[in-house]
Amino acid sequence: MWLFLYHLFLKVVSFITVSLLSILNYDFVSSYRQIAIIGTPGILIVNPCVGFGLTYMFWALIISYPGKKLSKFMVILLGTIILQIANGIRMFVLVTGMKFNLDINPVEVHDLFNNIIYIIIFIIWFVWINYFNNTNEKKLDQVV
């Protein structure tokens, strides 16, 4: 199961990045893990870039919070899609940054991206709790 999810996440991130490059008419090459605009060194999508850790943290947060299973499933599905789109946009920014000779430090981008994702996760969680998670106050008191 892990390998299937890893491959799926990797293909989704790569697809989003390549799609954005295509839409904006960049000449690029891509393989399973590499994406480069012609004339640049490009990027290598390594294991931490796939977003497993952050996505699993998001899943654990939602699963551990009281609520209906269908509601949890829907927010996990939607949230995972949002996180993967954000990750694809990050890869696009890295690839295009090389085209324009931006001095981008991958470590700083990784940390900045993680902080942005933490904010996105908090917003999704907050919206889900306040607007879409129909748990009863009495049930919450009984659990705690």
C-alpha cells in the first residue's frame, strides 16, 4: 500500500508541475523523478518532496478528531487534493526559478513550504470543525 501511495503522490506532483509548464508554454523535459526547463539543471523530486509526512500528519489530525466517518473521509480527500496542488505549485516555482536564475536555496524553500502547508492544514481543519463536522457538544463532553 505504501508503494502505491508513494507512486501516486509522485505522479500527481509531477503531473501538476508538468501541466503548469505546458500551459505556460515552457520547453521542458521530464522523467519519473526529474523535471527541467530546457537549458536549466532542473529538479529531482526526492522522497521528502512528495509530501508524505505532511499529508500523513494531516490525515492523523483529522482521524484523531471526533466526527462522522463520512465527514472525515471527505475532508481527508479534499485536503489531500489541496496539499498536492500546493506541492505541485512549489515544484513549478522551483523549476521556473532556475530558468530566471533566481538564487533559490532548496532547504529554505522546503522549510518555507512546510510552514505554508501547516497554515493550510490549520485552515482546512478549522473550517471542517466549525462548519462541516456535525459532532454534538454532548458527545464531545462524554469523550473528554
